[in-house]
Amino acid sequence: MPQKDPCQKQACEIQKCLQANNYVESKCQAVIQELRKCCARYPKGRSLVCSGFEKEEEEKLTLKLTSK
């Protein structure tokens, strides 16, 4: 049986918040930040729900390196 994603709860909280606020992302910044904190606690690749943040960080790093 696969291990439970350690940040799944935070991802579900984001979905609930977005649904409750007509998908206005700015109203859910606190729960989004909680997911980012959770993702920071685990090694890359450990949490599937964190893969979007990991990709975002890679893209920022790539842009920073290519703009020098």
C-alpha cells in the first residue's frame, strides 16, 4: 500500500477555501502558505501535491540563472 501524501490535508484545505471563496486565490493565501510550509518540510519528490511548487521553484531558479 502506498504511503499517504504528507501534505494531502493542506491541499484539501486549499480546495475547500477556493470553493468557499468563488476561486479567488487571494482569499486563500493563508492556507496556500500552510501547504508551502508543509512542502518545505519534506524532501523533493516525497509529496505529489508539492510537485507544482517544486516545478515553480525550478523555473524561478532557471530564470534567475539565465538572466545573469
